[in-house]
Amino acid sequence: MFLYLVQHAKAKSEEEDPTRPLSDEGFRDIQKTALFVRKINPDIEIILHSGKLRAKQTAEILAEALKIKNCTVTENISPLDEPEIIAERIINANKSLMIVGHLPHLGKLAAFLLCGDKNKKIISFKMGGVVCLQRDEGFWSLKWMITPDILEK
């Protein structure tokens, strides 16, 4: 099983727009990332997002590029949520999924799955980037990570 963790793409500031939609740069970045991920042809059944506008827009762009029909809001993946709650759902899943969320939650979730300690900084997430974790025989490992700035080079 694969788990794709995505930090939402760059959003407008709260002063610019209190709803915090994606910025023009954020739209460009996540579109580049989505095209790259599409080439890998991941077998993702569902994309979960926090419901915050920036995460929803990021998830919808990925869903369209990857032709995933099930893109839905879920609880327990907001910035300050504890990772153990969603980790239980992930651990019991038997199909690959993608989570579009926020820091610090994504960092804590990745650390919890990879080493059992949510307080360790294991991965440096980037806006509009994707981290792919793989579960094999009950253990998680980092398969790959891509960020928009890498795709520009």
C-alpha cells in the first residue's frame, strides 16, 4: 500500500483574502506536481483533504489530473490535529490513498508512521510537494518525495 502525503500548494495571505485560496504560484506549482505524479500512474482510490479552501483546491487539481473521482473532506487532518487518529484509519486501509493537508500535522503523521514518534522531524514538507510512503509487511518507509522547485530544474 502507498500513502501520498501532500502539503497544500501556496495560498494567498489572510490579509489578501481571508478564505486563503491558492495563489497563482500555488496553482502553477500543484499543476506541475500533478502532471509529474500522473506519469507515475499511482493506483489511488481516494483523496482526502481537510476542507480548508487551499487544501480543497490542491486536492481537486490532483484528482482531476489523476482521474480520481473520490475526493472528499475528512476530519482529523487539520493543522493542529493529533496524527494518531488518522493514522489508525491509514493503518487499517488496504488501498492506496492520498491526504492533502497542512503542517504541522503532515510532518507529525509521517514521523509517527515512519518511526513511531510524532515529535521527530523526519521529512521537510514543501507546499505543493508530495511524499510517498510505502507500507510493506506492517512497516512504513519513504519511497520518494517531489517538490515543485525540483520539477523546475
